[in-house]
Amino acid sequence: MPTTQSDSFYKSIKFFGLTVLLMFSGPGAIYEAFKNENHPLYLPVLILGFILSLAALGLFYYSLRLMMTAIFGKRKK
């Protein structure tokens, strides 16, 4: 495997690690927000949880695309 492909592969593994972190912190923030509905920071924590969850989905797509590019190479048109 050439160096650029292995660098891209390791980069995708790092992004998968960050994705896993976001996949747990996003729903955790949403859960904590719903558990404390009477708290004044309910709405900001809920919005933060949704943003983290959406970021996890986007980062998952990006890291998966990066890994497929590293394994199979660029698509020829």
C-alpha cells in the first residue's frame, strides 16, 4: 500500500474514534437534558445533544468514505 493510502487509512481510523466518542456523548447529552427538564439550561443542552448526534452521523459518513478511498483508491470517471 503506498504511503498516501496508508496515511489516509490511519486518518480514517482517527475519525472513527472521534465518531465513537460523539456517538456516546450526543445521546448522553440528550438524555441528561430530558432528565432535567426544569433546569434553566435544558434547551441549550438539548440543542447541543442534537448537534453532537448530527456531527456523529456526518463524521461517520466522512470517515467511511475516507476509508473506502484508502482501500479501493479513487473512483475513475
